[in-house]
Amino acid sequence: MNLKETFEFLAVEAGDPPPAVADRALAQVRWNRAVRAFLLVVVLAGTGAVAYAWPATPPQPPQPPKLTNPPGVSGLPPRQELRVGQVRLGGYTLFDTAEATFLLDPRTGTYRSLPSGALISPDGRKALYTHRPEVSLKEQTKPQEVGSVDRITVVDLATGAETVIPLQWGGDDFAWSPDSGTILGTVTNAVTDPVTGVRRRVGFYLISPGGSQPDFVPVSQGGCRDARPSNSFGWRGGEVWAVSPGTTSDTCTLTYYGLDGAAHRSLAVPGAVLAVSPNGGLLLTRHDKGLKIVYGVVDATTGQQVGTFPAERDEGVTAALTPSAWVDDRHLAATQGTHGTDRLRLVVTDVNGQVTKVESRWGPPLIPQFIPDQP
């Protein structure tokens, strides 16, 4: 006899049972059992005899930070001349429109679209192309023996006049002198060093933007593996500099040269040199450590590290900084991006990557070109 039949038998024996009495009694028993079972679980859990956990809420992906803008700063991309500290934004290239470069028009103080690849002069009056502006980068001619461009084109931004300058030995990685009067170009051979992975430098060009015959100055020097992509000559006042393999695997050797190619002095630095402070006392460096790119600041006399930027992949870093130019002798202009967004802004930082001033609103990613505030 089951439990329901038992209830029905006892009800009949008691006399005149109400309808469905057995069903109601059985439901009450089931309810009582459920309550006792719940109370038992609570008691046992309180004593530690059982461990029961409700299903965990699935982890939620980190939410992108909320981007706010301080009042009174310019938007990105800018339309009018944008100053960052003591430098100007001379030009920029947007990530999603890489076929164009926007340069500051010296006549109007606005930014105008020009063919991609333009490098603006420090005085903001000329643009340097490593190809003819009307020809795409993919179609530009390169000497097969050195794999470098065989000509450059200088465009006057006020008049539109173009000057094409042939390069007999080919050239790479051009840079304007601080006074905009000379263009520096690096000359390499065609052979890649199997140890460093970079081509050996054989000298540099000194090029007049007016179109006269470039002067080639021979300087035979191997490139430093840790200095890529800055395996080129750069300006420091009336000197040029370049990095070569260091005395240890963690360093490169920075050497300053006269414009005649004579070596003046050298010091060890941690990686590539990207920019020299206005007074020549500090160097902005870049060092690749596996997947991390580490920017730092080095004393130009001793080679000692005096500042380090937080690396993008460091724990706790939520806003990546990419410094690119000195705004004075102690501060740098940088782009600041955040994880989980496709926005960035322009800021000024100290030598340790601490933001001291916000110079623009959050906007689309861009690659900036900074030029001096006063030519």
C-alpha cells in the first residue's frame, strides 16, 4: 500500500472524509519534507559540514574607461593650428585615412590634406616627400642595388612649387635640420647584417632643399639591433648622431659626428634615440623588451637613465603613452590611448610619463608631427 492509499484508508476509518483529503495530506507531507531538508542544509552549512555554492555569475569583460574632456581644449583631428606646450602640431596622419597627410598651411593656420608621406619642415613652410606627390608610395622608384629611394621632392607649402632632388646612392630616413636649411639622409648598403638584422650605414647626405647637388659624407658604421626602427642619422644642433652596437647586449653606442663625418664623442644608451631635448642635455630613447616597448629618458652626457615611461603591457597600466617630441628641456609631447577604445588625445608629460597637461579632446588615432613653436 502506498502513502496515498494509506491516507485514504485512515480517512474512511475516521468516517465521512472531505473530498480529496488524501491528495491534500500528501501535498502537506511533501511540503514539510522540503522545509526540513532546507533547514538541514542551512544548519550543516553553518557548521561547515557541507559546502554548497550557488552558480557563479560568469565573469564580465572589463569595461572601457569612461572618457571625459577637460574644458577649453581643442578637438581631434584639429582644424586650426594646435599648440602642445611649446611646440606646434605641424601635421598628422589619421590611421583610417593613411593615404593622406594633413599639414599646417602657413598662410591660413589651418590643416590641409596632402598626399601621404609628407614630412614638414621645422619652420612649417616646406614638405619633404620620398616620392613624387602625384605618385603613390607603392609606385615610387627604388634603386635595386641599395633598396632605398633614388630621389626626394620638396614642396613649398605657400606656392606649391616642387623641387625634385636625385640621390646617386639612394637614401633613407630623411630629417630636416632645426633651421630648415638642410635635409639629412641616411645611406646604407644592400647587405643585411645577420647578427643585428639591419643594414650597415655607409654615410649620410647633406641636401639643400633648393635643389643643388647633395653632399655625401662617408661614415661606415654598423647599426644597433635594439635601435630599430631608428637605425639612422639624426640632428643635434650643428652635429649629427647615430647608434651602433654597444659593448653589451643591452646597450647601443651613441656617437656624435661633425658635418664632415669626424666622430666627436660616444656614450652607451639603452636602445634607439628618438629625440634630443632643446638644450641637448636629455635623450628620448626606445627599448624593445620582448612584446613590450619601453620609452625612457637618458642623460646625454653620462648615458644614465633619468626617467622611464610606464610600458603599455605593465600591470595596472590602463593608458598607453607614446612620446614623440620635446616641448622644453624637461617635458615631452605624447599621444595617450586607453585600452578598450580606439581614441587618443595629445598630452604633455614629465620624464617619467606623468601627464602634466592635457592638450586635446579624445579623438581618432593619429600619428603627429611636431615642429617648434617659433621657427
